[in-house]
Amino acid sequence: HSVNGFGETTSQELVQKLLHDRDLNVSRWTVQRQLKRMGYKSTLPYGTPMLTQKHKEARVQWAIQHKDDRLSFIQNNYEWSFLYVQILQDHLIHNARKQTSLTMAIAAR
């Protein structure tokens, strides 16, 4: 049974069905919680406008223009990460050398 025309049932409809068929009085929150435990998702259907031929062509053109964006993003992030690690290592080595020099100078006094 469905009021929304999409073959879907609302939690409130299930509450009413449980009360009518099983004489079980539960809240819609109880129904929703149990459905979530069972793996069902709570969604509301909504209509979307159909794409015109012009929209479809524009989507294809955009996809062609941006086909390498993700690869470029990954490469840039990898290069940045590598550079960051190199800078951090150089900084740590430099500080360690400074600390060693300072310790040796103090020990030499």
C-alpha cells in the first residue's frame, strides 16, 4: 500500500499497519530505527527535470574539457606531499645538526 505513488511506504503508514494488523502500538521513530538497523535508508523521492538535447551536449563537452582534472589534482597533491615531506626532513636534519653542534660546543667548554 502506498500513498505517494512510487511503491514506497512511509514510516507512519507502517505504524498504522502494525496497529491495525497486529494490534501493536509503536511510534514512527521506533519503526525508522528498526528499518535503519535492517539496512533500509530513509529517502524522499523527488522529481527532476528531463535533460534537453542541449543540456546533454553541454554535459559531454564539459566532461571532455575536464577529463584530466582528477589526474592533475592527484599528481599535484602527490608532488606537494612529496615536497612537504622533503622540506620537513631537511628542517629536522638541520635542527638536529644545530642541536648536535650546540651540545658539542657546550661539552668542549
